[in-house]
Amino acid sequence: MKSVISKNIMLHYPKEHTEKPIISNLIKRYDLTVNISRARIGQDEEGIMVIEVSGKKQNLDAGLNYLKEIGVTFKPVSMVVLMVDEKCTHCSACTVICPSDALTIEDRNTMMVSFIQDKCIACGLCIPACPYHAMEMHE
Amino acid sequence: MAKTIREINDKIKNNKAVVFTAEEIIPFIKQKGYKKAAEEVDVVTTGTFSPMCSSGAFLNVGHPSPRMRMQKAWLNGVAAYGGFAACDIYIGATQIPDEDPANKIYPGSFEYGGGHIIEDLIAGKDVFLRATSYGTDCYPRKELETYIDLKDLNQAYLVNPRNAYQNYNVAVNLSSGVIYTYLGVLQPNMGNVNFSCAGQLSPLLNDPYYKTIGIGTRIFLGGGIGYVIWEGTQHNPTAVRSENGVPSEGAGTLSVIGDMKKMSTRYIKGVSMLGYGASLAVGIGMPIPIVDEEMIEFVSVRDEDIYAPVVDYSSAYPKRESKIVAKVNYRDLRSGTVKILGENVQAASISSYPVAREIAETLKTWIQNGTFTLTEKVASIPGVESGQTFKPLEIRPERG
Ligand code: SF4
Ligand code: SF4
């Protein structure tokens, strides 16, 4: 028996595809298992979906090929960095480590450290630098 | 008009005490002046939350059957000290697991150590105890493996030999490579400065001559109640002071004790300093009784009045040279940028100002509710008049 492999990918599909049964086709035609971990319709109606697809290698390749053919673009899911609020002590040690100002003190009266996800480039530098293990990398 | 601690306590018990945090008192004094503020205010509360490496816990785990006098002991693989009577062990905050690669893979991550064990115990988690011994007629057991948890321990209390440092170095890196220190990651060529002090909220900076804080002072320790038990190790009352009496370098320290069973992981946290080691962040709050006008002058201290030495941790500090790069104040440090040698440098803190503030607020609430009364110190810790200094170790291979 050939081993099953899986891939995490983020799909971008244009407006005209949001109605099509892409996922059920992947399952039925290519014998793949699909787990949807995130899905949303973007501002210009473009769909974004993060899925985990698994199956035999040739089926997986054929399924991904099918996505390409119908004009759905996809890329491996990049890691996301998150702040665990309960662990953060707002010390600010990370603010001089972060290269993109995603960790910053916005209000010098409260001295609270904010994590601005949109600015984060997921470089991961803050993770070992945080003394309290408050920053984590997730898929 | 002077007040006694007893008079203040009577007001606390009748929920009539007037209490401010060390931050709130600043504008109040500005508005009222020293004399009126001293009359109206009874207590000012302080707070600090920071890695304090000289910390640890005594644990009494109880006697197993058959009995054992533990000679060597490990908690979750981290060595604890067992050179006491049977069943007593001490776990130090900076101890790391025997098999930790430390800085062999540089910079080491030091994910877990004694500080994390203390936090895990306070969180109510099971901790694995392994102990060995040589065995005696009265204590025959030679090996022990068991889980323990805080509620089943007879005693578990922090005994921290050096906490609440009165001011501290500000660290910078003048070399051309990144360095990893107990004050955090320091980028090359003065890429950042790191500090670790609550400034105007810090206990000993609000009582710079240790007039009210001394042996027997009841304090907030890790979310519970603790006491000052002695001067801390390296206590240095004769450190350089500014005109306002506030030390402008590391000076006084305190030794404190407190029951872990009453503590909270919000104020006691294991710490991993990249490339340096493990530690424990400790939350401490101390009440300053406003017994006279002098005390109100002391608590009026602001971040801009407190200076600290900027020290090069790539060379001067490790070599124990007393050179400093500059002096900066805590208002500038807390603004996020300080000017050093003509350059603007980004500043970050290892201690948490928001948690320090929360501790001062919590202690204030306890006093206002009448649940926390003040103690009169039973003895003073050495002050300036003692002439006590902080001596270095001069290495001498020959007997003197
Ligand atoms: S270093 Fe960690 S604990 Fe400190 S502010 Fe950043 S995320 Fe929070
Ligand atoms: S992962 Fe990188 S960019 Fe994102 S917050 Fe951490 S240091 Fe900043």
C-alpha cells in the first residue's frame, strides 16, 4: 500500500469559481481527503481557503493539477505567528527584536505591547527572544 | 505632623486609610505640596515585576515509606539541593535540566528550568521527583520516583536571597556582533538598550534610605503575602546617589520569603533568556507608610529623577570594568528611545511596567479593603551610615 501524504495549502480562487464544487471534485474525482481549516470570501469576492489535502501521491498531484487547470492559484501555507495573550507580560523585550514593527507599544501611558498581525512577516525572531514564551508559530 | 504605623493600621482596619500608588501620588503631591499631602495620605504602594534570578523555593515533600534522606534530588529533571534534613529540598530559579544542551547549540533556548518548576507547582501541576541516597539504618530508602504537587507538600515557600534591586544597569552592546545576556538580546553597535526596573513604581526607589522597609516588613509577594527577612545579597547602600538620595546604579537589595500556596502564576513566571539561561520573574509590591513629610518627599520621585548607568555588556561588564557609557533616566528609557553617545537608540524593558502597576494597584485595594495591614520593621537593613560596600571577588590561588 502506498503511503498517504498530506499538504497544507492556501487556495485563492476568483469570483467565478466561488460557486463551483471544487472541494467535492477533489474528494470524488481524485479520492482525496480534504479538511478545511479556514475559509473566507475576500473583499472583491475572491475566495480564500486554507485546506489540508491528503491522499496517495499521484492522486494529490493530479488533484493539484486540476486546480491549476481551472485557474485556482494555491501556495503552501506559510506559518503564522501569534501572541498568546495570557502569557504576555508586556515587558517589551520583543519590540526591539521585531524587524517590522509588528510588536510595539502604541500608547506610552499604558505601556502595553500590541501585536499587529498585519505587519508581521512571520520571521519568527520574537519566539526565542520572548522570555515568557508568549509568541508562537502556527500553521 | 508625624503618624505612627499603629495609627495608620487603625485607619486601615476602619477602611479609612488614604492610599495611592507610587504613580498616582506624583500629580497629587504636585497639586497639594509636601506638607498637605503628608497629612492626607497614609500609604503609598509600589510594585515591580521582573526576572529575579536569586530566587528559589524550599519544599518539604513528606516522608515516604520506607523513609529516605534524599541526598540528590531532581524535579522534572532539574537538580534540587537536598543537603538538609530528610525531605527538605531547595529548587533554585536558574537551575537547568542536567541534559539541557545549554549554550552548546548557541544561543541556547533554555526552555525549562527551576523557575518553570516553581511556576508549574503554583499552577497546581504534577511535578516528577526523583531522588537518590546512600541509605542509613533510620533512612533505608536509596531511590525514590514519584509525582508531587503543591497541595500535598507540607511546606512550600519562596526564599529569595536577592530581590527588588534598587535600580539596575542598562545594557548595551558596543561590539559588532549580537550578544545574548540576562538583560536580553543586544543587537550590535548599540542597536538597542535594555533595562529592567520599574523606576518610579519600584519599592526601594520610593524609600531610598530604607527608613520604613526593613526586616519584618509585610509585602505582596507573587500574588500572596510575604515578608522581608534580611538585606539581600550584594546589598550596597553606599552606591552612588543623586542629589535626591536616589541611587543612580544598582544599590540596595532585599531577601524575601512567602508561602507559595497563596501565590499566583500571574505574578510568578518561569523565564527563558535566550543564550543566557532560565530564571523566575517575581512580582513584588511594598507599602510605604507616610509617617512624615520626609517620606512623602521620597515617594514623589518620578522616572525623570531616576538615573541608571548604561553599561557595555560585550566588554566592560564581562570583564568587570567599572566603565560606563552614559547615564540615562527612566522617563527617556520608557519613551522607547534614548540618546546615547549622540545617537538615538531603541529602548526595551525586560521587566513589565504594566504588571508592576497592577501589583501596586492590587496592594492598594488590599489596604483599602482592610485585608492588608502594615508591619513595623523589627530591625533595619544596613543604610548609608553602615559604610557597607559591594566587594568583588579577588581570586587568590594561595592561602592568605
Ligand atoms: S517579549 Fe514576550 S512577554 Fe514581553 S511584551 Fe513581547 S511577547 Fe509580551
Ligand atoms: S514573527 Fe517577526 S515580524 Fe512577526 S512579530 Fe515576530 S519578530 Fe515581528
